[in-house]
Amino acid sequence: MPIANRSAVANSLLAALPRKECQHLIDDLEQVALTYGEVLYEPAEKIKYVYFPNDSIVSLLTLVDQHQALEVGLVGREGMVGIPLTLEIAMSSVRALVQGTGTAMRMKAAHVIKELRQSHALQRELHRYTYSLMAQITQTAACNRFHVVEARLARWLLMTHDRMQTNQFRLTQEFLSHMLGVRRVGVTKAARTLQQDKLISYSRGNITILDRDGLERASCSCYEIVKDMHDGA
Ligand SMILES: [Zn+2]
């Protein structure tokens, strides 16, 4: 679906561009629906399109020993999926998996490279975002090693909440176990703890956030650190 005008752009990275540049890019962008569970890239695969999520969320996963997956980054309306292209590398190092159904704007890889060479504003926005995603990935590496599952789950729910802008989202235990790198039993235990504290309700793969402030208190410090780095970038 082509995009008629700039007001349809909910992605904040695109919306931050000067009006003229954003309007110009719109000709190369196409709106697509992304569905929960859809794989956009696999590791070592060529990147054909980049995606600027509007209300969708995409999880970046690293695969270990072919079968185990661990989330290393989360991309929503604040960013772009396909960051290697900002370095003119058209190959993905991660699996990009749609974790929240919604829409995104996509652009052909060749167009992104061309536009980046022409537009300083786009370059600046994408470089800032690349830095912020690197910070998120770095912090996540430490978080996965040092912080307990309940705190990581709380952090992860806050990050999802920020991007989805809705209090309720679908999330199976299998998904969560990949996101957090723990077995399902560990996910169940952590979700139960947050539920007992009345911070969330969780049933049949649907999570509802009941107490956002409480969740912030239950999260590890990584949530604030990454948010501050993004806001300050
Ligand atoms: Zn942490």
C-alpha cells in the first residue's frame, strides 16, 4: 500500500526528518502489515528490505548451536530493522522476528543506500539510532548474564509496552522463553511472581499490564539505562 502523506508516518525516526526529506522518502516507502511470528530475516541472509515499524514490534534474535535463540534487541516505532545497511552491509547477522502485529513502512535495500548517500538528515537519524541500538544490545548482553528472570521480564514488558502503546499484548511462553533465554518453567515462575504482585495478569498467552509504576520498580536498572541512552543520543 503506498503512503499518501507524512501524517500517516507513526515511526518516530522518519517523523523526526525535516518535512521535505520525509515527503521525498515516502515515494520509496510502502506500508506493509507484519504478523506475529513472521520472520523478516535469518542470519547470513541478504537484506532485501528495511522496515520502519509504526505499531508493530520486531525482535532481534541471535541463534546459538542452530536451535537456541536469544533476544538481543527489540525494535519498534523508535527505530528501523535492517541496521547493517547503514554501514552499507546488506547481510543480517540476526533473526528478525515479528513479535507484535501491526504495520511498518518498508524500503528496498538499494533505495536505502542511495538515500543515505544523498540525505544528511537521514544519515544523522540512522546513525543516532544505530548507536542507540548498539547500546541496547550491549546492555542486554550484561542483563542476560547478571539479572534475575523476574527483573528481566519486567524490563522486557516495559520495553514492549513503550513500543506497542497498549496495555494488552499476546505473548506465548515459547516466545518469552526465547526472549529471556530461559526454559519455559522459568518463564512461568517469573510471570507468576509478577502476577502475584498484581503488576500483570497473564492467561493463555495474553499479558495485561496492570501497574506500570510497579513494573518499573520490579525491573532491573537496564531499562532506565537504555532509555536514557536512546533519549540522549
Ligand atoms: Zn538488566
